[in-house]
Amino acid sequence: MVTSPSLEGLFESLRRRFGLPSGYKNSFCSAVRGFQRNPIPTPEEIKHSERLEFLGDSCLQFAITKLLHREFPSEDEGVLSSVKGNVVSGRTLATHAEALGFHKVARGATPSRLKSFLPDVFEAFLGSLFLYKGIDAVCNVIEELFSEHVIDMVVRRSFKPLKSMLQEIAARELGRDPRYRFERVKGSAKFRAHILLLGKKVAQGTGLSKKGAEDTALEHLFPRLNEVFRSLGKLPGGGRKRVVRTKGQPTTRRIEAKKPVVVKKKPVVVKKKPVEIKKNPVASKKKAIVVGKEAKEKEKPTEVKKEETMEERRARFLAERKKATAQKIRNAQQGRNRENEEKSSSSSDSKKSDSPKPRDKKKEKGASSPDAKKSEAAKPKEKKPTDSGWTTFGN
């Protein structure tokens, strides 16, 4: 396998520091090769490095848990989990990986890519070491790198995440959990987080995400946590213990936290000159009527709606359906009545048009006059067929 001088130099420094065998060189180089970008690795190399990263992450979690369990037997589970979460975070791993020199083999990695390259390649190194020598070799490396850092964090209580710690302290001392509120910063893509204890805002922070804003607010709160609790009338631990030396053995005395002094300020009364306003009698009457209506509406008791049972809902549904069918029947009856009326009106009109007109008696008299008889005699006689032929009828 072809390796670069920088990769070989990194392996030699790790071998001298942790006592690694020389035969582990090829395994180490293949673990790192998949994360480099110059030259571009093959898909098989990338897959191999990512699988080792997955394995190394579990080895790291186990080694840190074993270290914490052995070194801090009196600490509770919440503290140990908070310390472990801080140690295995990407920022902490990147810091230790850069101190070991892994940044020298980040060929072709941009500054943004370097943030993820360092923890990934460090975990791949642990995974390959586990496959080559076992979990004991991984634990030895982790203890040499992280033991001082972990002990310092537990002693100083400087580990993250701080959210779980704040919740434990608030539940123990205040009897209530802290609350968090988030909002968008105007004119920016950032978020602002507010931490509330007993309903009062005690800290705030901004970040590009809600989680980042929350972490910033917690970082601002913890250095002045005692001052915040004093302002709320509480003090973590029930007070400070001070050693008072006497002639005999030293004794301890508890100094209780003083309650904050609340200074009540008198309200400042500003006298204003009355302004005379001419009232319109018509407008004032209308306004009085409207105000009276609003007062009556407010006086009406508000009915509290009760939830319907299944039987009430079914009865209401049947009543509505019965009402709808009755309405349909009425509409159909009205339609039939209208049709009958239209038919009766049309039949009466047709009877009037078919009735005979009154006879004109004058015309009938004129037809029987002698002139009319003469005109009828002057007309040619009609021929009517008979069985024997045509016959003419005359005078």
C-alpha cells in the first residue's frame, strides 16, 4: 500500500507515544485513507473507513464509561453521563486529534470539512486499533489522552451539557424545573433562548440553532448561578459552610442565605389639567344606547357547553333528519298544488275560446229577403251523381 510521508510520520509519532507495534502500520493507513480527499479514495476505501469509525465510536464510549466508573465511585449517574457526553462530543475529539497531529494528513480538506474530519479519523483509528490489538489497547490510549481532562471537569464541574445539571439543581432547591423560551432574532437567521426559573428570566443566549442558543444561555448562567439563586431567595446547598476555628477542634457553621430586600417605590402622580370637550347631544345619546346594549349583553350569563353523550347525539341526529324529511314533504305538496292551479287556469281559458259566438239576427233577416232569393235562383244548379248517371235538377 502506497502511503504519504505525512501519514508515515503520524504513525511513527503514535507508535512511540502509545507503544504500538510496527505491524499495525498498514491497518492504520487504510483506516485514515478513506477520509482523505487528495487523491480521491475509492468507494471501497471510503466504506472501510466509515465502518471503522462506527466501531471506534462504540469503543470510545465504552472506554470513557469504564474510566468514569473507576475514577469516581461516589458520583451519581447524572454527573457521569454529562461528563461522558462532553468528552465524546465532536469539539473535544477534534481538539485531541489535532494535538496528536491528525490535521497534518487532512489532504484536500477545507476548513469546514476539517471540523468533521478530525473526530471521524480519530474514531476510525480507535476502531482499527480494536481490531488489531483488542479493547485493552483502546482503553490505554483513551486513559492516557482523557484522564486528566475528565478529572478536571468533574472537580470543577465544568463539563457539558449543562441542561441536565441545571434541571437537577432547580428540582432540588426550587422544587420546579427550569423552562426555556425561544424566539427569532429580528433581521437575522439566529435564535435567542431565554432560561426561566420560577417564572423569571435569568439568562439568555443566541445561536444559529435553538440548541446552540440554549447552550450559550446555559454557559452564561452557570458562572453566576449563586447570584441568581440569591436573587430568588434561594442558595444551592442550603447555604455556605465556613470553618470556624476555636480552641478545641474546628466546627462548622452554616450561613443561611439572606433574603433579598425589596424596596417599594411610591408611584409618582402627575396632575394634568382638565380639557373641556363640547359634547354633541345627539351623538352622546347614540353612544349611551350602544353602551347600554353592550352592558346587557355582558350581563347575560354565559352558557357552559357540555359534551354530548352518544345517546344525546343520536337523538339530535334523528330529530334533524325527521325535520328535514317533513320539510321535503311540504315542498313536494306545495309543488303539486301549484301544478293543479296552473292546469285549472289553462282549462278555463280553452273553454272560453271554444264557446260559439252570438248570432247576428239582422244578417239572418237579410238572408230571407226577396233580393236574396233572386240571387240564389241566378246561381247555377249543382249536379249530383245518381246510380243511372248525371241528372239536372231545375225549376
